[in-house]
Amino acid sequence: MKKTLLFFVLLMTSMAATSLFAQVPPPPPPNHGTSGNQPGGNTPIGGGLFILLGLGATYGGKKLYNMSQDKLNENSNRKQN
């Protein structure tokens, strides 16, 4: 019963996906961009990008450190036995 229900939910979702496209935004006015108003906004992403890269590197380093500590503990336990 669960498989049948899941099949119908996925079928209805895939059929409805084609009719749920968003509308295209209207074109910008003719003088758009001459006063510094650029399309897409002027959001600086450089600072946030470097923060995320730093956090990812820190997380990966911590995982590698923990893995190496686990291997050292495992090897020392084997030598003691």
C-alpha cells in the first residue's frame, strides 16, 4: 500500500511540475544600469564566500585530525594486546 501511495504521489508531483513554472519577469526600463542600478542587485558575496570556505576547511581538518587520532588509538590498542 505504501509503495502504491508513493508511486502516485511521485507521479502527480512530476505531472504538476511542468505546470508550476514561474513567470518571466518584465524587461528592465530602457535607462536601467546608467545610474548604478545593475540587474541582480549589487550584493557583495566575497566576504561570505571566504567565511564559508574557511569554515569548510576547518571542518575537514577536524575530521582528518579525528581520523588520525582514531587510527593511532587503534594501533596502540593492538600493540598492547
